[in-house]
Amino acid sequence: MKQKIHSAELSLSCGRPDQLPPPLEPEVALVGRSNVGKSSLINSLVNRKNLARKSNTPGKTRLVNFYRIELVCGGARRRLLLVDTPGYGYAQASRGERRRFDELMNAYLNARRSSLERVALVCDLRHPGKSADLEAWEWLTGLGYPLLAVATKADKLSKNARAKNLAAWSRALGTRPLEYSAAEGFGRDALWPLLLGI
Ligand SMILES: Nc1nc2c(ncn2[C@@H]2O[C@H](COP(=O)(O)OP(=O)(O)O)[C@@H](O)[C@H]2O)c(=O)[nH]1
Ligand SMILES: [Mg+2]
């Protein structure tokens, strides 16, 4: 479904649970390993190079970032907070950093947040069934939010490998991830309606 982005801005960055905003506007959260491509996915979705910070250094994003997006999709005007969360599974993180990450993610995701309409697990199409991702999927399933999976970096694989890995991801998760490439914008028109629930 074609979409036209009217505005996209960083609305709020939270480093601590007490900084989280009240649950007043519809939100979709992106969850995934460090460096999997969450920030790039946000930039690609809104067609901007540098809205969300991209990083070649895994684990740099320690904040829950709320991006307010206004767009027209499916013929109607819509608004959404797209929420970039800190990546899990960063081996070099210190124990203190991990505890802070757990506290922040638990405060945000564990509270049956009324404004959180769905959660997207972002995974790497090249690495089907990675255990850290399966653990995250299981955890998210237990939280009760509607879930979807996005398998990104598709451009890094051949056509055959893409199909094979997508099938492997589908088996591992029990649902078919949406194939995406932030580098090419591939998957954008399919993902927007899923994020908006239309
Ligand atoms: N080729 C390619 N590279 C990507 C894609 N998505 C992200 N990357 C690269 O992967 C690295 C990590 O991306 P980033 O968005 O910062 O990951 P995050 O830690 O999950 O936010 C960066 O070097 C990105 O340029 C993609 O779809 N294709
Ligand atoms: Mg990031």
C-alpha cells in the first residue's frame, strides 16, 4: 500500500523508566538485537537518511526513542509513534548496562501498555532461528501484544537464499516474517499497513 509521509520527528528519548511517556497515543515498538537494523528500518520507513541514528558500533543505542509520524496510507490520514528500543544480546555490554536495559524494557513492555498496539521483532534474514531472537520472540509472545516479525537485510542475500531463509524463519517463529531491505526500501509498502493494522 502506498504511503505519503507528512512528518516524522523524534518526540522523546527515554533512558529511565520514569521518563516513559503516559500511554496516550498509538504506538508500535520495534524490538531486536543490537545492529540488526532497527534504526535503519525506521529511516527507510519514513524515507529519511538520518532520523534514527544508525550505528556501526553495536549497543550504542541505549534509549527508548519515540518517533512521531504523520502520514497518509490507504487513503486516510494517520499518526503513529514508532518506538525504537535498545538492542538486546550485545555481548560486550557490562552487567550494569544490561540491568539498566532490562529495567527499561520491562518497564516499557511489561506493563500491558494500553497505547502499545503491536510489537515488531526485527531479525536478520541471513540468520534464521538465532537463539537470542527466539528467546525474545517467546518473551514477547508471553506479554500478549499482537506481534509481527520483520526479516531485514534481504539485499545481502541471493534470491534463492532469501526464499530458503524466509522459510526457515517461518518455521522457527511459527509465523512468516515480512522480508525487508532498508538499503533498497524493499518491503516498505507491505510493512506500513501491518504496522498501522490496516
Ligand atoms: N545492506 C544492508 N545493511 C543494513 C540494512 N539495515 C541495516 N543495515 C546496516 O546494519 C548496521 C546496523 O544498523 P542499525 O540500523 O544501526 O541497527 P540497530 O542497532 O538495530 O538500530 C548499519 O551499518 C546499517 O547500515 C539493510 O537492510 N541492508
Ligand atoms: Mg539503533
